[in-house]
Amino acid sequence: MALTPNRARVLRAAAALAVGTSIFVGSAAGTALAAAPAAVEQSTFDRSLHLEGAKNARDVGGYTTVDGRTVKTGLVFRTDALNKLSPADLARLEGRNVKAVDDLRTVYERALQPDLVPAGAKANWYDVLGASPVTTLVDLNSAYRAFITGPGANQAFAAVLRDIRDTDGAVLFHCSAGKDRTGWTAAVLLTILGVDRATVNADFMLSNVYRGVDATSPTAMLDGVKQEWLDGAFATADERYGSFDNYVHQGLGLTDADIAALKAKLLA
């Protein structure tokens, strides 16, 4: 059969679905818990949402900023895919006043694992990597660079931040495993709020704990995260825009007023 342009697009989509699912969802089997991140969490706050169907679901709050303020809890949640939520999970999210669910996945991931959304929440779709080359679904180093350089990525991350700013209630953002696109979103938000880089790194690396990653496992790369990936994203933001602050203002398009509104809402 001739490889027509339409057939090529279909095959590319199928490849993206298969490969992207393995990379961003991870392996099906759990493994032993990895060691906790080297940087100690700042608070003893139990950030897990204790959801049966989303093991990497947690509160983004509870951290202290460099100027001594605290990121409020109960307002921003980061999770993995929501397709396996139990009725009890949905009730728990409804009880936590989740009013916006922001999905960062591609159309293929959404088709494979459609969200279950708590009652009263608005479902939003902000595709981070759908317009990037399919190779970003294979190479996570490329994916983390594409979080800054990929078509539509800046708009997707900025939309989540604006939802957090504007929503009367809690915002939940997620991807498939809750570790990569979700991890960068959380890192950006916490950095904007004034949390130091070591703590931002520790929050990012907690995905290895919540997802039960064994660093010696052959599936460790699929299941967990590496510090070098997050470092690469921050470095790419610096390279492309000159500084993280420029990335926020020029790349994400946030104004000083937007940043002040985020801080006013999320900091105590």
C-alpha cells in the first residue's frame, strides 16, 4: 500500500499514541519506593490527596518562600491522569472545592484515558506537546526543552496560571503520570511565588516517591523523573529568554499584575 500523506499522518498519530503513552504514563506495575529527595521538605504537611485512582495526586502548597511567606494549601493540586478515580476519589475532590480541572495531555492521551471530573468542576484542555515533533514523546530531554520552545506550550502553561489566578475555588492540573508537564507547571508556579530552587527541585523529585520508583528498575526512566530534566527546562528558559523572569513575562505573557494577583491569592 502506498504511503499517502493521509496515511502517513495516521501512522504518525498511532506512533505518538503508543510511544507517548509508555513515556508519560509509565509502566503498569509498581516498584519499590525510591529514596526520598536529598532536599528535605520544608513542612510536615501531608500533601498527598490520598486518591485511590491517582497515586501522584498532591497539594502544591505548604512551602515557605525566600521572604518567609507560606504557599497556601487547598488551592492548587497536581495529579496524574484522572481516568481511574473512584466515586470516593471524586467526592474527595468535590469536598476540596475543585472548580477547575486543567488537562495538559495530547488528544491521543485524552482519548486513551478520558478524565473523570468531580461535580461542579469545569474541565479545560491545554495541550502542551500536541504541536511539537513526535520525538518529544520519545526523548524526555527534548520534551522538557519543548515545554519552553514547543508551539503552544507557553500558551498552555500560561492558561493554567491564569486559571489559578481567576478561579473561585481550587484548581487541579494534570498530565498522564503527573510528573513531567505537571512537574514543570508546579516548578514554574512555585518559582513565581518565591520558593527557592532547592525546594522546587525537591517537590519535582517527589514524583519518584509517590510513584514508587526504584532507581535500579529497567522502567525507572518511564516511571519517574530525573533532576537533569528539570534543570534542562530552566536552562532552556534562560537560553531562550535570558532569564526566568523574562520567560514568565515574555514567554508566558504574564504581567506584573498577574504575578501580584497570584501571590495575593496563594501566599499567606
